[in-house]
Amino acid sequence: MTTPTHRPSDGDPNTGGTGTADAGAVGASAVRRVADDYLDSLAGWEPKAALTIGRPAPVLPDLSPDAYDARAELAARTAGALAAATPHTGADRMLAGALADRLAAETDLHDSGFTPRLLAPLATPVHLVRSAFDDLPTETEADWAVVADTLAAVPTALAQYRQTLARSADRGQRVARRQVLAVADQCAAWTDPRRDDFYPGLVGRYPGGPSGARLTAGAAAATAATAEFEAYLRTELAPAAPETDGVGRELYAITARSFLGATIDLDEVYAYGWAELDRLATRMRAVADELVPGGTVADAMAALDADPRGRLVGLPALTDWLNERVEQITGALDGTHFDIPAATRRVECRITPAASGVMYYTAPDPGLTRPGRVWWCLPPGQDEASTWREISTLHHESLPGHHLQHAITLTLPDLHPWQRTLCEVHGYAEGWAHYAEGLAAEIGLIAGPGEQLGLLCGQIWRACRIVIDAGLHLDLPIPAGNGFTTATRWTPDLAVSFLARIAGMDRATARFEVDRYLGWPGQALAFKVGARLWEQARDRATRAGLSTREFHARALRLGPAGLDVLAGALAEGAPGPGALAEEGPTS
């Protein structure tokens, strides 16, 4: 997964300039002018948009109800202008298709009430406020002054989002009680001196100097504001929140379409998920037999966990393994399977307590003043792990997954700046990253049956996501004789047990995963839906005579886009809705 990042920069990485959305703005096409205007307006609320065009950025985004309304109005206005602009080149058509798709998704998510009421255990506005500090440098006094400014902005940001949530609640737009309490629990952890105590801990690393008083006051204010936000969630929002977790078919169709940038047959995707579970379980049993002849998959997992050769203990050992393995992967890929731009080649790996049990990626800032980063969020109190379980996730988040994709996209001079840094489509990005897990095995980056079992665990986990996510939200029946469970209907507790037993997860991580699916309906489809598209596109390209390397280079040069738009462009047809439907439902 990826998350947005914010840090002051010197402007667009491909122009070195500031204050303009596009180095080619003079004489730019009508489509690019529309994109320029959109990015210029968006920069008033969004730090990342401001950094992209070299404008001084707000330290945190505006989360007020007025800002949400203004963004919705901007999306509608831009969509109208884009519809009136005639694209004249392939690059124009790709930009127009990608931007139109994202504007429609933003409008649908806002109008359905999904965006302005969002609470979930991962990647909501609440988490973006907290994670804004992850990539802030802390090397100089000037860096710490920026940290102090950002700390001072936390109370306002949380108060703004509280107002947005309250207005949504007044309109009858409420998330399930489970989601409200999950975020409240996370806020409690961030402010608990016995657990995370994040803001005082951050300031505690300050070596001393003129910013000390502001940092201490800012940490105290940010902690108090987080505690107040937690109390609001528990005492005001949660009591009136609905108990029903599933969002139903109408909203699920909207969110799935928005996250994927594609219109899919939801029932076909559900059936595909079950078919993938059966296929992958068969492969897992075969690999497990190599590790423990005659044993079960659980026996093989236990043997791998007990093997001290693959066990890392202590945060330094974990961090060193991450960075060393990424360096090895980069060396194996660069110049052989991909051409990785020197400016974005490097990726750092760090461990953070910002969330529980997940690994995620943050891209380089638009000015390329810091590298892409992989963050490993260990569950509270955990400081050891088995590497066989983590290698495919590392491929997903770093190379050939998220980092490779961003490393190439951020240095493409023909892409509009909005495409390079702000066109975020879960199906495109997560689909590529999940596809990259399998690609890593194809090109020899998986070592031995232990890591092969880890790869299969990751793949069957994504298949579980499909059937759990769609099953819970759409209340779909569990097919009889499926070979995995005798239950006939999904419940959150069944989903947790299913993940723990089938994907080999610990129950705490499985619980976090299920809560995440319930909070982000349809997002969990992005991994296998996107990967299936990439696989189908590569098959078409290789049948037409392209090598795998040539296909990857061509596809990534198109830039991020919704999956329907991307499929149309890869087929050299006109991008637009329904492109995937030419070959039947895609998942």
C-alpha cells in the first residue's frame, strides 16, 4: 500500500522551477491547461499539490467541511472544462482519460457520503495527520522548526475533521460503530505513555536549541487534541453509529468502481476469488510437502517460524535486513529487467509504530529531496519476525512493486505533473505491486521453498480479501462444498478465523485486516483485480511479439490511470469506460 507524503521541495523535479504546474504550459494543449488549472486550484488545500508546483505548502491539509465542499465543486468544474477540451495527441488522450476517471471517482465518493465520513483503521485523514511526521527531516534546527509548525497545526486539523464528521452525521452519513471505535483505540495508543506516546516521543529526539519550547508545547497540544478527538469518537459519534458493518451493493459498487477505475461484475469477481483460493491452496500443499514431507501447511509454517536461520530479533536486525535485501533486489533488477532512473533508484527502509502489523510505502517528494521509503509497522511490543513471511510484502512495497513504479513515473518528462504525483488509483498501484510479487518469483528473487510458501501466503491472502470483502459488504452466501469452511454466511469473526487459518496470519493482524476491509469497501479488490489486468495485458503484448521487458517499459511510461483507461491505452484503443469489458469481467 502507499500513503501520501509531504515535505517542502524546490518544485517540479523535471523542470527545477517553481510556481508553474507544467514546464510546457506555454503553448500547452487545451487538456493540459485544464489539468494545470485543476492542480493550481487544488494546491490551496492539499500540501502535495502545492509541492508539486513548487508553491509554499500548508503543513497539513484542510479537513474542514468547507474544504470538502470546495474540492467537490472544483472536481465538477474541472470535469466540465475537460469534457470541452479536445485532445490532439496520445499523451493528451491518456491525461484526459486519467483525469476524467479520477474526477468522476472523487465526485461519486463525495456525493455518496463516503469521503466526508471516512473513519477506518488505516489511511484516513486522522492517520494522515499523524503520519505527516514520518517523512519530516529532523537533522537541522530549520527542520525542527518545521516539525514545530506541524505540531502546532494538529489541533486545528483534528478540529476541522471533527466538524466534517459531525456534519456528515447530521446528514445521516455515518460509518459503522466498529470503525469509529477502531480509530478511537488507535488515538488512545498514540497518546498513551505506556504504549506509543507518539508526539512527546518525537520531541524527545530533539537535541536542544531555540525550538525546544515550541516543540514541547506543540507535542502537548497535539497529544491533547488527539485525546479530545478520541473522546469525541467514543462519546458522541460511536453511540449513534450503526452496528451493521456491510455497506450494501449500491455503495459498494460506487467504492469498488472508484478504487479500481474500472466497472466489474461483482458476482463474477466473488466466484473468481473462490477459484483462486482453491488453486493456491493446492500449490501451498505441494510446497509444504517439500518443507515437511507428509506434513500440513501449518506444519511447514511452524517449522519455518522455529528455524533460527530465518528469525530476526531486535529492531536493528530487522532494519538491517530490510535495507540489505532491498539493495540486493535493486541490483538484480536494474539494467537487466528494468532501467531504474538514478535520481529515484534509492529506497530507505524504516520501522515505525504508526500502525499495527502492516508494511507500507511512501514515494519520494515531488522535488526528489528524499528517497522513497518502506515503513514496517510492527504490532505493539513486537521486535522479531520470520523473514520467510515478509519477503513478498517487501517486494510489493519496494521493488519490483510500489517503489519501482514511482521511481519511473516521477522522472517521466512527458507526464503532466498531476499524473506524476497526484493520480492515485488503488487498482493501478496495488494491482502492479501484487503483480510484482509474482514477477519477483519469475525472475529469481525468491529463495527456496520457504520464501515460495511466503509468496503463496501473500497470494492466498489477496484471494481471501476478495471473498471476505465482497462477502461481508454484499452479504453473499458462502458456496457449499468450497473446501475451506462449512459456514454459509460471512461474519467478521468468521473472516478473522478464515484469514488466520487459510493465510497463516496471527489473529491480531487478521483482526486489523478485517476491520480495514469493513472500513474501505471495495479497496481490497484492487490487489487481485489489478494484478489480473496486468497479467492479461502482458499476455496480449507477448502474443504480439513484445518481450516482457519491453511490455513493462511501455506500460509504466503511460503513467498511473484507472484500470479501464489503462486497458484502453495498452490496447491502443480509445481509453474510456468499459474497456475491460471487451474481454469479459476482470478481477
